[in-house]
Amino acid sequence: MNILQFTISGFHCAACITLSTLKLKKIPGVIQVNTSGLDGKTELVSNRAITLEEVKTALKDTEYSVQ
């Protein structure tokens, strides 16, 4: 099991968190996505190593950015 921690900026409401979670769950190998509120602190659990580039690609058509 692999865990990747990062911050997503650009959240305005709970729907933002839901949308980003749905997009991140589409990355092959992702098992679980945990985001702690509007501060954007996110933990991605997967069965393979996920890169930040994959995360950025998954969120590319949104107003959110990965830091």
C-alpha cells in the first residue's frame, strides 16, 4: 500500500472536495482519497506508487492546483 500526501488549493465549498475526490479516484490504482476540509490537505491511498504529475493530470480540467 502506498500513501501520497499533498495539498490542493482552490476549494470554495464541499462540492469542490467531492469533485476532486471523484477525479482522483479515477487514477488507476487509487483505493481511497481523504481530504480534510477546505484547507485541501489530501491523502491518497493506492496499491501502486502514484506521482504528483498523475494527480495534476487528473485535476487538469478543474480550477484546483496541487502543491
